[in-house]
Amino acid sequence: WLICDHRAQRRYGLGWSKPFPFPTTKYVRAGYLFKAPTLIELAHKCGIDAQQLEVTVSAFNLGAEQGHDPLLQRGESLYNRAQGDALHGPNPSLGSLHKGPFYAVKLVPGSLGTFAGLNTDAYARALDEHGTPIPGLFAVGNDMNSIMNGHYPSGGITLGPGMTFGYIAARVLAGQAVDGKPAGQPDPF
């Protein structure tokens, strides 16, 4: 669950529910956005342990007011801070939750990108467990193992490599030269 207070929802929005001046009513009615005057009532609506939610929010608030998140280290990376509110301190990406109503959206796994796609060579050919190209199988974009080595520096990070390796794969499939070498030649690396 992703939880915020009224001030945060109205200023930044929460999930698909947009910030002020857009109303939240349609999201609450649809069962997407949960709203309650207290954390205990919010927990009941969400089907989570109310006592544990209060304990968790209390601990989070103490850290947020000091500018850190001791449990999950949110707000510590430059990426986190750059995505926060530059006018909010001490940490632009952390804010305590004090005054209701409180809001929640359920977080579920999704498919945005990957860091662990198929291993490929310099020609975008998919490799087997021995590092040998699999005949006829290519991978680019989100299907290709990330060139960022398991890091996610920004949204869209697979777009440039996807276009580049898509171009390379197309040239190889068309039997055209890549980097001055005829297609199908051994991997130069």
C-alpha cells in the first residue's frame, strides 16, 4: 500500500488520483483510492493491521522529520531527491503524515522494465547459458539485459539501447555490415 495524508494528496496526487483542484471522489467510488479520517479507519478499509500501521507511520514520521527513512532508505539517492519537492526539507522526497483524512492506493506488481533480461552480444543476439548466440533469437529494449548493470537511473533508460540494438539487430537480420564487419561474423568483443 502507498499511503499519504490529505496535504500530500492535494499537493502531489497519489497514483492516478490527481492533486488539487481535481476531485478524488471518482477514484474513491471506483475502489481505487481509499480514504478515511484516521489511520485506524484507513487500515480497516484496506484490510491491513491497524496497530501495525500506526506503529509504522509513527516510526516513519520520526525519520522523515529528520530527513531520513531508517527502514527502507527512501530519499537517500540523488535520483530520489531529484524526484522530490525541492522546496520541502529536510529531505525533498520524504514528508511525515500527521493530519487526516488519509489516503491509500494498493501497489501491485507491474511490468515497467527489467534489469535482468536476456543476455545478448554486441549484435543483439540472445545468448545461451554458455554465452553462445541462440540462432534466430535477438533481444532489445526491456527484453535485453540492462546495460546499466542492475541500476535504474531514470524512466526510459531502456529506450536508447532499445533503438540502438534494434537497429543493429535489423542490420544483422538483413545481412548488412555492422561496425564495418560483415553480418554473422564472430563477436568482436
